[in-house]
Amino acid sequence: MGVTKTEIFTTDQNRLADLAKAFAHPARVAILQILTTRKTCVCGDLVEELSLAQATVSQHLKELKRIGIIQGEIDPPRVCYCINPEVWAEAQTAFGDLWKAFSPATCCP
Amino acid sequence: MGVTKTEIFTTDQNRLADLAKAFAHPARVAILQILTTRKTCVCGDLVEELSLAQATVSQHLKELKRIGIIQGEIDPPRVCYCINPEVWAEAQTAFGDLWKAFSPATCCP
DNA sequence: TCGATTCATCGCAATATTGCAATGTATTTT
DNA sequence: AAAATACATTGCAATATTGCGATGAATCGA
């Protein structure tokens, strides 16, 4: 029904799914890539770099903020976005645990 | 409009977004976790482990197959699923590149 | 105070996703 | 051949996502 049955999964599974959502759209991938490579924190020039309307970019930023992987500092009239190091590390660890769990030898022949 | 403008992003960005989709739903996370930890390849007992209808599990498996991260071997009347090591490694590398690109020092104060 | 600037939010339309019952397709067993 | 088993697919309903124009909120400069 378009509604995920979150209650039948563990907290960790739901959290990892949420973290993955941060990367599950090319616009958000692009935003995160820009934020990782900029020395200074970019703000709304994200709108210029991406060929998307300002409202659309703002919505992706909102979703990334909900997940917690980015944070915005208000520097009127601008808002400076940057990656949240704690959550970034959390994602790194969560995915790292998955990578570790698999070794090709256990796969079917 | 619910339709992603894939054409304005790079192939790599679209691919990473697709790989992330494999992990962007707790049911798929659970499936992948089961596949990584099982010594032998599990088949449809995924349906029993997850509290989801068989049709729903089948659809998640279909999506994972579309992305390429799992593969199914037909062993009538069963189908044996396992992780595709190449795509698993691809995902590992793609995310690894992202992790590398960020160092906390570049973030806003 | 009046614009101008920057961003968030609202409201809408189009499409995608999630979930399941029912049904279809192979294959094996009896 | 008939029944059983294991999955896939179809069709539907409910909800989520994507995208954008328009509008709102906050702040700064003239």
C-alpha cells in the first residue's frame, strides 16, 4: 500500500534503510558529492549547479536534514549547508558492517 | 512529478543512486543481511523469516535482481538466491569513494 | 520603510513504491 | 495424469516521491 511496515523490522534495519535513502536519488548523491568536495560550505548555489528548480533542491535538502546527514547554519539571508560528520561516520560504519558480513566464498557455486 | 530527471545527472550518480536503492527499504536490508550471513544460499524461506507475504518478498527480490546485487539460480522447484560478488564489490567501491571524499575538517565551524 | 535577496513551504500533478490476494507457470511426486 | 510445491506475475488500493510554480518568512541595504 505504498506504506513500509517498519514495525516488523529492527531499529538498525530501519535506520540503515533511512541512511541509504540519502543516496537513493541522483540529485541527493550530487548534493552530497558537492558538499564533500567543497572546501567552504556551499549554500544555495547548489541550485545553480544542479539543473533543478529551487523548490526541488530545497526539498531534497529537507530530506537530507531529516535523515541527519547534513546540517544547515543560518547566515542571513543565506543558509550554509554542510555534512554532519557524526551521521556521515554512522553511515560509513553501518555500510561497513554490511560489507564485512559478506565473503564471496559463501555464495552459491 | 514523481519522475526522476535522470538525464541531468552523470551515469555514476544514477548508478550509485540505484545501488543505494537496494538498501533503501528495511525489507531489502533484511534480505541482504540474511544472504550475507547464510553459509548456504537460502531460497524462499526468506518469506518465513520476513513477516511479509510471498508476493511482496518476490517483488523485493525482483528489484534486487534488477539492480544486479543478487542473482537467482533455478533449482526446481526452488530458486536459490545469492549475492552477486561483482556488484557487491561495485557497491562497496562506489560508497568507499564517497567516504574517502569527505574529511570533517572541511565542514563549516 | 521599501525592495531585493535567499531560502522554506504550500499546493498541485504525475509517477513510483509498497503490499497483498489471486492467479499463472514449472517442476516434482504420487 | 492429478495433486502438490515453489515462485513469478498480475491487478488493485493506498501511500510516497519527485518536480515545480507560487507564495511566505526573514534579513539586509538603500
